[in-house]
Amino acid sequence: MVGDAILEVTGAYRINYFMGGNSEPVLHAHIVPRYLSEPDVFRKGGPWSYPDSFKESNSFDFERDRSLIGEIGLAIQKRL
């Protein structure tokens, strides 16, 4: 449901799901939209394949991303 909502809102062509829980006894998940505009070398790898400079300049910012959060929330609500 969350992946479908992110696809709808972002226009991504695919979603990558990463689940973990090895280091802590809790589920840890990443739901990552992927875009055809990404260079192949990065798009075909996990999000951690990007250089640190890219990750730092594209990290989450609550104020900048507020409208995106709202749009994803509405898209999830439609699916409930």
C-alpha cells in the first residue's frame, strides 16, 4: 500500500523494498522510489550505492518535503 502510494505521488517507475532486523530485534524498512532518470550504475544498485555527497544533498528535510508527506498520506488514505 505504501509503495503504491509513493509510485502514484512521485511518478517513479519502480519501488525498492529493503527490510532488515539483524542488528536490533525490530523490523526496519526502507521503501525507495526509483526513477528512469537515475544513472544505470546507481539505479541498478541499492540507494546506498550513491556517493555520500549525493546522499547528503538529497537527505530528508521536513520543511522542504512537507507537501510530499501530505500527498503520500492522502494517497495512503485512499487505499485504506
